[in-house]
Amino acid sequence: MTQDSKALFRHETIARQLIQDIRSGVYPVGTQLPPELLLGQMFKASRHTVRQALKTLTDRGLIVRRASSGSMIISAHEPRIMVQSSAPMTKALANPSDLVRTIVGAKFVTVTKTLAKMLQCDAGERKLRIHTIVRSTESDLIVSAVEIYVAEAYAGILDHPSHKTMRISDQIVDMYDEEIERVQVEVFAGKLPAPMPKLLNLDETASGLGIIRRYVGRNDAIFEVSVTYYGGDQHVFLMELRRQTGGLSP
């Protein structure tokens, strides 16, 4: 065993013992740990090893170290930091395999000031707007309605041989040698804009859930924006929070 691995094992042992002492009340919250020199004598360890152990306690939120006043104990237990797990949301954002898309319309539009905010482009630009509906082959129910905006330069996708079956973003990559560097996703709720209620077979005053996806390609430019709309009771998203733990067991 090398000297470095011995030191690593030693500082972990010291950290575990100090954590146990803090939790058992040997060193109560609000008091200070013994100075580094004394800790070194107690554990028969070098000052460097003691400092490594104290850093572990600092990283776990148990102590605060100050040059003038030493190591103050601020908690007997590691803070429970909750972090979002991406797996449930990723699954929710992915379309089930039994869905099929039907294109119901396509036309060129001039971007208004309001629309420019959502598309993150300049008002006055021309875009190809495509309306589609997504239907379940199992139930034959309309699951969602989608509004897609494509840069005018990529309007040739209307002639793509797989235009009705391939994802629009994949068509652009295929025909124009574009790259999908990243996708920005926003989720919002509110009254469904026209013609979405009609496409979803809902009342014109219906509310629902919307998901904006902005496809960012080369030169950090957005080349496609899709907005998927769901009826208010047609879709549920699950987000899961998990407790983030430190590197050492207590």
C-alpha cells in the first residue's frame, strides 16, 4: 500500500470518528472541535491528514472552518439536499411507440412580435409553419396537437420522401447537413390557442399543457421550434426528487 493510499484511508477513518462524536454529543452543535494540532496528537496523524478529514466534514455541511476561530460545529447531520432525477421527466417527454403523426397543414407565416418571443427570433422573419396531430394507434384518440416552425431556408423538407413519417428535426439534419447541438425545453400551462382546441376535439375555451422544444444547431442558431399541446386532463408529468448524499458513510 502506498503512502498516499494510507493517508487517504487514515483521513476517512478520522472523519468517520469525528462524525460519530458530533452525532453522539461528544462535540455538541455550537461548540468547536479541538485544534488541528491536538486532533493530530489524539489520532496520531499528520496535520495534512487531519486537514483532509476536516475538509470532509466541511463538505458535508457539519462544520465551518475559520482561520481565526477554528472549526465550528454547525450541524450534527448532513443537510438533506434534494436533487431532481432526470429519468422520470425524460420518459414523460418521450413519445410512446404507438403514436403516429398526421400533417394537417403547412404555410409560410410572418413572425409577429408576440410569436418572436417564443421562437426567439426577430419579428418580421418568415417561417414555415406546420400543424400536425398525434394519434394513438391503439385507442385512435388524438393525444396531442403540434405547431412546428422551421427556418425558411429549410422549407424544402416538404418534399422530403419521408416527410409524413420522419421527425421534422431529423428531416432537416438529413437534407441540409444540420446538427442538433442541444434542445431547449419549456413546459407551460394555460388556455389553448387556436386552432389547437379544434385539432384536439376540445371546446374552444379549453386549457391544457404545452411543451416548447427549440432545436439549436450550428453557430448556436435555432433552426426549428415545435410546440406540443395536450388537453388539460390528457397528460401527466412526473418529476422525482432524490436525496443527495455525501461520499462517506456515517
